[in-house]
Amino acid sequence: MIKVNSALQQDKIIELLNDFEEDGITFTYSKKQGISLVFETNAEDLEKAAKLAKSTIKGQSWGSVLYFQVVPA
């Protein structure tokens, strides 16, 4: 499980990560906790999954200017 902490663009983050698949790693939106979005992942290495989610969000035109944090949970 990973958490994405962001006050803005939450709908876009959910859509982006729900449709994501790379190297067999996927994310499934689970719930919202305050400004945190919780995602289940099939990745065994949660640090790698968090880094992958962060780079995927930063790769978007809206994500490159967004203040957010991705952490293993």
C-alpha cells in the first residue's frame, strides 16, 4: 500500500494511477484519508512502488508543478 499526499489534482492522480501498469506493477485506489489518497499495489517492494508512482505523476504536465508526496504505507 502507498499513500499520495496532495491537496490538488486528486481526481487526476486517481485516474492516472488506476490506469497504470509497468513491469507488472499496478495500483488500485482504495480510499481517501484527509489529503492522502491510499492505493493498494501488487508490488513487493513498496519503496520502488512509491518511487514509480512519484515519477509517473511528475511525468504529467500538471504533475511537474504539483506539490505532493508519495510514501509507502
